[in-house]
Amino acid sequence: MFDESPPTFLIHPFVLPGESHEVSIKPMPEQNQDCIFCQIVAGEIPGRIVYEDDYALAFLDANPLARGHTLVIPKQHYERLDDVPDDEATALYSAIHELVPAIEAAVDAPATTVAFNNGEAAGQEVPHTHAHIVPRFEGDGGGPIHSMFGSRPNLSDDELDDTADEIEP
């Protein structure tokens, strides 16, 4: 007679018969059709891709500040850094962490500036979260991040303490 139990298949060499095995198919990232970075993710427009994983994509900036200037983006469309879910933010930082030494080595740069412009008032020109990795060289004229700002506020210790108390992650 025929056995009434369902057949057992070995789906993967490391999954034994009788063990559960889940297959997850990752949906395409949610994208904004008007966003140039989403169009690069979708392959609708070309980009000089230097890194890709399930969550992040990195490509050379089309208007570089230095040779090797790279943008690292989440594949999913998020306008601001604080819109990115924790797991995807972790994956994004992991990609940045891996790319910095690779970019420095590729262009023989002794350093890099890594930055996010988070919102239009901060200079974000494309409303899709992205990190800039800009190779830096002696005498390149870029200066430290503090050189981006004019006068600095003269804050008292009390004002600094109050500000620190107001920041609640």
C-alpha cells in the first residue's frame, strides 16, 4: 500500500528531513518613482555601483567632491535618517563601515569625511537618506566639519546642561 504521510524532500543540504525550513522571499524595496536614487536602485537609470547588499546600495557621486566620493543609501525610500528603521540603519552603517577603508585604499586617501545632510535645511538635495563618503587629502581645502558653520553660539554651562537634559533618544 501507499504511505499516507507527505513525502519528505531534502530542500537544502543543511536541512534534515523532519526539520522545519522557512523560505522567505524578500519583496522589492518600497520606492518613490520621482526619486533619482530609487531609480538607480530599480536599475532604471545607471549608476556606478560599488556595493550592494539586501538593504544598502553604494555608488559613486555623479558630481564628486573628490575622486572616490561615494553615496551610500538604503534601498528602501526614506527621506530622513530618523525615518530609517533600526535594523536597516544598522545595515546602512555596516555598509559604510565596510566601504570607508575600501574607498581610502582605492584612491590612496589618508582619510575620509563621512556625513549625512539630514533634511533640506542641512543641505540635503535629494530627499532620500544618503551618506557621503568623501576621500580627503592633505591640502584639499575641505577643512573640518566645524568650518561649515559661521559663528558659533556662546552657550553657558546651564544652557548646555539644559540641552543635554532635553535630548531623549
